[in-house]
Amino acid sequence: MSETQIFKIASIPADGVGKEVVAAGRRVLDTVAEQSNGKFAFNWTEFPWGCEYYAEHGVMMDPKGLETLKGFDSIYFGAVGWENVPDHISLWGLRLNITQNFDQWANIRPVKFLTGVTSPLRKADDTELDWIVVRENSEGEYAGLGGRNLSGRGPGNEIALQTALFTEKGCERIIRFAFDLARTRTVKKVSSVTKSNAQQYGMVLWDETFNRVALDYPDVRTESVLVDAMSAKFVLNPEDLSVVVASNLNADILSDLGSALAGSLGLAASANLNPERRFPSMFEPVHGTAPDIAGQGISNPIGAIASAALMLDHFGLHEEARRVEAAIEAATGAGHLTRDIGGSSGTEVVTEAIVEALSHTLAAV
């Protein structure tokens, strides 16, 4: 028997429902490992970073935390933010601190329409819908460049500058990533999201880079769509989508729209990838900390569990990832739904239904 492959995972549940859904995802991942017949296992280390940590230490994470995280194969993240810390401090102090410093420049967010989950989109009732948003994750509108000045002039006279950064390298690598992803899908098409009619420098560079890179992929269909028109297309013609690539801000907004159309932000998974694997990648649900329901055991674990499936894919465990996705579908199809998607099941019930479905998929293999 070959030696068991051990994956070292840093778990950062952080705040609110992040703690509940990360626990659910770990339960599912450990189940998959237990069913692997010794093929692989997970070695977990949990870190207490987040807003509670900030209240005690004045920082969102240990100052040496990034150096510590470098030794892990991946990071499994919950959600960050709480009322005791301003949002821009909590976000930049933890999540963006990791994604920026680890150059996790490719963020992928699949839009999945699950059996048993009612979509507010009527077209989803009788149309096969399945697309993925590829988000540039290192620069663009979230580069963090700018500042606030002239407050000394008195109230009402301060200025704030927020500068979006678009580099040819940054545009090209995410666009090529999207084209390579499109080649793996049934529908080989990339839709570029732009706003070059109004943003005549950064987004024109994006458009020019997209057009140049597209020449290297003659087998992939393309389109370039303004972000406002793409918002409408998500609703009116989503069947025409396969891979949607967009800048940091535009993809962030559009992916939330896609998840809402699928039924809930609680379903949305994401992966923050450093494709060169110089640093660990990070996997997290898209939703926030949900203070209104935190601690009640009713949060939706599906986004976190689907993110765990993306982690399995990252490790080359593609069959196991498909089993997790099939188990999610089986659980929702059987009516195990949390409140945000029209059901009454709690976090633990849904998690256990997915674990149970994994046993059935194993028996079918």
C-alpha cells in the first residue's frame, strides 16, 4: 500500500457564521479522507485570528502570521468582520492581507443551480445554467492605492483618492487563466467584462490585452460586454454564459448577483489561487459573517463545503471533488435546505445529509 499523502491545512474560521461553516466543511473533508482508504489525510491547524483577536491584541492576525501560513498546503477560511472593528480594517487586516501578500491573483466563483433549490430566475426552471466568474484578485479597484488629505482645511474640505491599478501583466495572466479554464468546459467561451467607455485608461488596457490574448485561443469563442450590460445579461440571457472574466470590483459584484440568482449567497464557493504555487491558496465561502444568525446553528454550510471541493480540485483530487459536489446536490434534492433557501434545516442537519450522501456515492463507485 502506498504511503498516505498528508495535506497541511491552516483553518481560519474568523468571525460570525464563519466558525460554523468551517467546522461543517472540515467534517466533510475529513469524511472524504476517511473514505480514501489511506490515499490521503488532512492535518489541521486552527488559528484564532479575526475580530475577537483584534479586540484582545489590536491586530487582526499575528504579525508573524504570513510567515507561519507559508508552511501550509492551503488555507481554509470562514468569514471576517464584526461590529467592534471597522470593515476596512478587518478586511485589509486579515483576508486581503493574505490574498495580496500571497499573490492569490486568480479568484474563481462558480455559479451553481442546485436540485431542490428554487431560483428567483424563472429561466432556471427549464434551462441548463452553469457558469463561472473569474475575478482578477490582486489589483484593479482593490489595489489599495490612494489616500486622504487636506483635513486641515476644516470640515467639508478633506479629499480622498482611490486609485485603480491595471497592469498589462495583471490583465494578461487572469485573462489567460480564463481562456485555459474555458478549454476545459463543454461550452468553450470567455466573456470579458469591461467599462472602457467610461474608464478610458485601465479598462482600455484590459480590452486590448483581452483581444491580443484571444488570438492565441482560436478554439474559444469570445465576447466583450460592458459591466452594466453584463448585469442585465446575468438575468436575461444567462444560458449564453460559460466563463466570465472581470476586474476585481466588477467580478466581486457580478459573482454575488450570480449566487443570488442561484438562490442564495450561502451557496457560493470561491478559491483564491496562486496558480504558480509559490504560496498556499485560500478557499472560502463568498458570504459574510451574518451577525443576525451567528451562533444559532442555522447558517448555510453549502458555500463552505463547495469551497472544500475546490480545494480538493486544487490538490488534484478531482474524483473526490465531484463526489462532494454530488453529495451537496443529493442533500438539497432530498429537501435538506437551510432557511435562506426556503427550508428549515439547521447547519448540522444539512452537513450530516451531505456526509451521508458521501457514503452512498462511495458505495456507487
